[in-house]
Amino acid sequence: MADNNPLKICFASSEFAPLAKTGGLADVNGALSTQLLRAGHDVRVLLPDYATLNREGLFVERVDFLQGLSIQIGPWKIDYAIDRALLSATGVPVYLLRCPTLYDRSGLYTAAADEHLRFIFLSRAAIEMCQRMRFAPDIFHCHDWHTSLIPLYLKTVYAWDKLFAGTRSVVTIHNIGYQGIFSADILPDLDLDGAEQYLHQEDLAAGRINFLKTGLLFADLLTTVSPTYAREIQGEQYGMGLHQLLQSRSDTLVGILNGVDDDEWNPENDALIPQTFSRSDLSGKAVCKQTLMRELGLTGAPEQPLIGVVTRLVGQKGIDLMQRVLPLLLTKREFSLAVLGSGEPRFEQFFSWMQQELRSRVCFYRGYNNRLAHWIEAGSDMFLMPSIYEPCGLNQMYSLKYGTVPIVRETGGLADSVQLVDPGARTGTGIVFREYDETRLAWAINLALDLYNDKPLWKQIMNNGMSMDFSWQRQAKQYVSLFRQLSGK
């Protein structure tokens, strides 16, 4: 149902699914903006027109009054244009910031000397796009460090413009481990025109400028992607040096669990999996498992448990724990393993070695394959996510929807979305362990394998998970409520 008092929202982000993606940041932006648009809100997205942009199904049109533009950033005169693209699947208007000088690169992010300029420019272009459109957002929604300068610019460089008198800024922290820290030598490029005192003075004295920290200082509201992560990042262990600042702003920090895009991740209508299925008819899941194992060359019996892993192979994801637990466990218990991912060479080498040693029971696909990701979610019996920290995580929620029981560590969004099974009460949706050590991970996997042998109980656990509602329709309402409180609308 359309909202009878719609909000005007400008999304400014470095990623947006399905156009430009390296991780969950893109998925959140794509799904949340779609849901807000469907609810009747006026949503406009600004995204760099990367050379690597996914243009499949994209209709792009020139916007006459957004051509032939330029911004002076420090000593640099940056020429640009903005085009309008409509996503055929969702109807979300995405404005593409066309500037080959800065965005014609082989990847979304670089280690180049002008990396700071690429996102100073994105932040300023978002504001100037609104000016040229005479679009007065109720909310500027900024995502991670890449657009975290917008709140500062609204209060300094663009404070003169009454168009933004009612505009409020929101910074969402998707992963506090990425902060956009640069040398203080870039100070002239910020064009603060005598407002340098607004920057964090201790950082300046230490010779650095932190984009995310700047956003956390000046945004009207801070959000992050799960309630538990909102608490964790206020502590030293997970705050990555920003915990004291976040403690001081705790009254404006809110954790909202990310949602699942039901248009893409739904076993009842997933066009990518071998056969669809539902809570009331799980026969298709068995077909998905058999097809997946045959496709991957796994020769275990159909009744043998299959554990799936779809992840970036980096330390945060608990791969070192898997290294210490899985080889021995595979010699003691009967199960198969399907792994999809890429990342640090040491972790890729580990899974390649396991595949060589146990080819009939372990398959490792290096890289990313969307179809295979859907197959693993649909065909696995269990899904393994022993993360050191996990701001939200999406795969555990996909798993629950597909009747694939998650094995997770109790952190961030994993703690908020997976409830420990109580076999006696037949409640819970997965296996949850707290301490980050191999003994607890081994306990969790062994427990899952034991419970799997009790077929009526396992079916109940699957049903419990598939009954959960993680839809963006539900989660977006929390954003709308916060945006209304903030804007007074």
C-alpha cells in the first residue's frame, strides 16, 4: 500500500545491486530502495558509472540539465555528467555519475593516489545533483565511508542553500572495518573553506583524515545492520578504534537487521534452482541436493549430510577455524562439503588441498557463481558461518528460508537471526556457539550432524527456520519510522 505522506530520500552509495557489487552493501541498497519505492516514497539513487557496471537490462537516458558539468575539488577541475537509468526489474531510478577520469577503472575500489578524490567527488556530486533537480530530500542516506562526508558538507560548504533546510542525514555502517583513512595531506581537496575545525582534531594532528569517523560525528542519525552489531561496535573489541565516539552517540545509533530480497531468494519461485519447494512440500529440496552433489562430483549417499559454505575467504569469516576443525572432522564423521568463494591465497590453497585429498566428499569452486550460490543454499542440509564478527550476514537468512540449518557463531546479525535449537522443546532454528575456538566449532558441527539423524526433529528445525520473516517489506518499515521521527514528517 502506498504511503499517503511520502518521504523524499536520496541514496548515495558506492555500490548498488545488481549494477555494482562487491558484497552485502550493494544488496542492502538495491533491496531497501526498491521496498521504499514500492511503499510510495520518492527515492533517488546516485551511483558512480563504473567501467565495470553491470548494464544487463539497463535502460540509460541522458538528463539534459545534468550534462557538461564540473566541480572544482582543491586544484582539480573535474568534469562530469549524470545520466538516468531505470532498473527494468524494480523501477528504481538510479542516477549514474559519469566521470571516466575517476571511475574508468578495473574495479570499484583502487589503491591509487586519487582514491580519496573519487569519493569526495561522489559525496559532493550527490548534493549538487539535488540542487540542480531542486530536489529537497527529507533524508540523505549515506552508506559506509564512501559517502560519509555528506553530513559534514551539508553543515559547511552547502549550509547556505535553504533547499536543504529540512534535510537530515543518516549514515549506515555496513562494516566498521572499512573507514576510508587517508593522509592529512588531502586536506586541501576537502574544500572546507576555513571550516577545517570541524574535522577530528586529534586525527589531523596525527596526520590522518578518517571519512567514516567524520560521518559519525556529523550525521543526524547513525544506523547499522543488526541490533547486536550496534552494541558490539561500542566496545573496544569490535569498534575498530571508533568505540568511544559511538558510545558518545549511543542515543542516535540504531541497529536494524538487514532483510532478504524475496524476489531473488525464495525457494518457492527461485528460477535458478533445479526444483522449487516450500514448507508444505520439501520434495524439491531433495532434488536440489541430488542435483547439486551430482554437479559437483560428490558421491556420498543421498542421506549423508551436506554442509554448504558461500563466503569471502578472509579472516573475518572464521576460515582459520575451519582449517583447524574440518580435516579431522571429515575423517571421523560422514558428511560432504561444498564451498564457493575466493579471497586470501592461504585459504584458497587450504580448500584446494582438501578437495584434492577428499575429492568424492569435498568440492571447492574458486570465485563467485550466482547460480551455484543458489544451488548450495537450496541443496545443502547445513550452512557454516563461524565468523569472528558479522555486522549482519545474509547467507544465514537465505539458509533459513531454504530449510538449510545454519551453524553460526553468536555475533552481530548471526546472533539476531539464528536461535539455538532446543531438541526437547523442538524450538530454535540453528546451531549457535559463542567462544571463537576450534573446540566450540567442532561441538557445533557434531551437534548438527547428530540432530540430523533424528529426521522428525530435523524437519521441525527446518520448518522453524522457513517460518521466519526476514523480508525487506518488514525491515524497511523500521527505516521509515526512524526517517519520519528524524525529519518530523
